[in-house]
Amino acid sequence: EMLKCNKGEGTAELEEALTTMLDIIKSVNDSMHQIAITGFEGNLSELGKLLMQGSFNVWTDHKRGHSKVKDLARFKPMQRHLFLYDKMMLFCKKREETTDGHDKTPSYSFKHSLK
């Protein structure tokens, strides 16, 4: 709102302050999601910087081969929360746990990784 009202002096400083605040919020949000990952045997800090995280639909290849496209269409996508780091991508299953009847707290069960 301040940027909309301010057209003159100090606009660059306001934009820089806004960018910094948004970066801090993203960093805190990413940290909250990272500490909720369970079942990963490695050290998350060794994977580098968390570049992006979010929920995606994922389809997997099954061991049995399918010769027809219509066979592939029957498979439903799996909802997975992906964490993209510098060195690896983690696939997790999101679980929401209710704590004392309050807000649902997300946790993420590690399922797979790609280097």
C-alpha cells in the first residue's frame, strides 16, 4: 500500500524493504515446512539451499508394463509435497495432524528422492 501511495523519493528504499521482508517470510515458512519432514535418513542441511517447495500431483511408473494409453489413464495421481534443494529433490506425503482440536499442523513423510 505504501508503494502505491508513494511515487517520489524513497520508492527504491521501500521496494528494497518490501523485498527483504518477503524474503524473510519465505525463509521462515520454508524452515517450518522443513522441520516437519520425517523419515529422511540424511542431513537436510547437506542438501544445500531450499530453492522451492510445494504440493504437486505425481504419477509413478509401475513395474508392470502398459501397452495402451488408456491403461495409463486409469492411474490416479498421488499428491506429494516436493522440496527442491541445490543437490536433491525430496518427495514427501503430506499429513495434517490436529493438535488439541486446533489448527491442523502439516507433517511430511519422506517417500523418495532424486539427485
